[in-house]
Amino acid sequence: MMWLQVFSLACVAVSIIAIIGKVLRYVSAPQHMRWELYPVPHEKGRAEYGGSYLEELDWWTKPRESDKFNELKEMAEEIILLKGVFKHNRSVWASSFPFHFGMYLLIGWLVLLLGGAILQQLDVSIGASAGAFGQIIHYLTGVTGYIGLFMTAFGALGLCIWRALDKRQREFNAPIDFFNLILMAGMSIVVLIAFATQDPTFATLRLYVGATITLSQATVPSTLAGVSIGLLSFTIMWVTITRMSHFVAKYFLYHAVRWNDEPNERGSKIEQSLIALLNEKVTWSADHIQTGKTWAEVVKEMKK
């Protein structure tokens, strides 16, 4: 099974590199156009009615108070419960929520498998007859695995049907959207069948993970189990290198675009960033904007 282990390690390595690359790209991105839409959850005492620190007279002379707890709460409701989708499109939410929540559970399942494998390498027993800590890992792995696989498959198939049947959505569909959903559904179903029938406690899969991270040879119970591991490994990589990993952008979308109300004050980082961007050269194909000039020069000419 060494070839399968090499494939699994390669997929995980690519996924880690892809995630780090996306984070670095978002962090180093130029100054964005902010939405500046209210209410902003971190506005302490004003979020409920959509207020702003700009209500204060001479606001720039006063300290700004921020409610980080309310901001995190709002983010959690949106990311975990898909609050916006539930409010605006409940027919989609019925499939989108189990799909996304199922994926969150699968991430937790993978973490538990890795944690359990490491503990076993340290001679910590994992199983129904183990100590309290080993039992917790054992049962949580089963719960997150089975529920996560079922919800992901159910949600992916539901979204696939919605994309195929909804007349308004058809105009926005692309082949890759169906491929991604079919991949997620197929992977979940294959893994579910393989381990429910041959390794119901995921004990063998945990041993496979342990052997792989220690670069020792592992065994799998059957060809079906090997196929399911390979499919799971590929899916982990595929999610991170495609737009399915839009979850990486969630933090930046909310903090840097949607809820960013940091004032552009003299000498601030925002001002320095904007000045640098205004000094960038314009590369524009339309005749009304001359290529080669800086954006600052273009703005001055447009004012005339």
C-alpha cells in the first residue's frame, strides 16, 4: 500500500501549500473597495440599529469601542448556519446547509483521525474499552465521520438537483460546479459504504493515518477501502486548489471588505496604501483613459 500512502501524502502536501498560498495572496492584496454597509456587528451599542461611530460629534478625537464578541457571533452564524442563505433563499439552504455543515464535520473527523493516530503512536489506547480520553476520541470520530459523510452526500446531491432544475440558476451553472458536487457526493458515499461495512469504528483508517505520517507501511481491509482512501485523499487536494475552498476568503471578506469601517486618516496605513496605488501605471484598452499615466494623473484629468 506504499503507493497509496505516497498519493495521500502528496495530496495533503498540495492542499497545505494551496491554503497557505491563498492566505498569503489575500493578505498581500492591494487596498480593496470596501462595502461600508451597516449594520456593522463590532459597533458597540449601535449594531442593533445600524449605527456608526460617525454619529459622534468630533468622532476623530474620541476612542473607538469595538464589540469583538458580537462580531465573532455574527460570523459564526453566517459561516456555520448560513444565516444569509436561510434568510434570502431557504429552498437552497435546505441543501446548502447540510452540505457545508457536513464538510465542517468531515474536517473535524480528519483532525480526530490524525489526533488519534498520533496518540496511538505514543502508545495511548483508542477504542471503546480504552480510558476516558481514548473513548472520547473513539466515539467522536465515529459520530463526526458518519454524520459528516451522510450530510455532505445529501447536501451535494440536493445542490446538484437544484442547479439542474432551477430555471434562474441554469444561466450561472458551469460544468465544474456539477463535477465538484458529484465528486463530493461520490466520495462521501463510497467512503461511507466502505468503512461502514468493513471498518465501522475507523480503527483501520486510523492505523493507516498513523503508518502514513510515520512513513511505515500500512494495510487496508479491501480494494474498496483502498479506493475510498484514494478518493478521499484526492478530494482533500481538489477542494483546496479549486474555488470550493472559498471558505479561506470568508475571514478576509468580512473583516477587510464587508465590515471594515476603519477611517482613512492622515498618516495611516490606508492612506499610504492608497497613495501607492494612485502612483501605479494605468493599463487600459479604452481610448478615454490613456495608458502609461498614473491613476493620480487620470483622476486629475477627469476632474477637469
